[in-house]
Amino acid sequence: MENDEHKNNPMHGVKLVQVLEELEAHYGWDELDRRIKINCFNNNPSVKSCLKFLRKTPWARTKVENLYLEMLGEKKEQAVPSEND
């Protein structure tokens, strides 16, 4: 039964470092700071400093993970050709 739960969870098996690296590559630190107001995106941002903060701050981690899921959804929509194409 656990396998069914995991296959429906898009965050299963995704490490926080991967989430941050993909978000930074897609949006950049400035846009991440604009979208999620947390100091680690604004003041000398780095993956290492953000990881340290997010591991200790569940509310911020949730926001970052939600933005990651939103980004994945946007990428998926762009990859699927529309009926008009």
C-alpha cells in the first residue's frame, strides 16, 4: 500500500537540494526572492545557506516545495502540445 501513496506524491524521492537547484536554474535568486519573501533568497543567496534555513523552517520549506510543484506543472503544460498546434 505504501507504494500507491508514493507514486501519487510528486515530491517522493526528490531531495531538497534538487528542488533548490532546479528552482534557482529556472527562476534565479531575484525571482525566487520576489515570489517567496525569505531572507536566504535575498541576502547572499546560495544553495548551502538556503538548505540550512529551509531544513529548520517548515513553513518556508512548504512554500519552496509548492513553488517547485507549480514550476513542474508549468513545464508539463508546455511540453504537451495543445490541440491547436
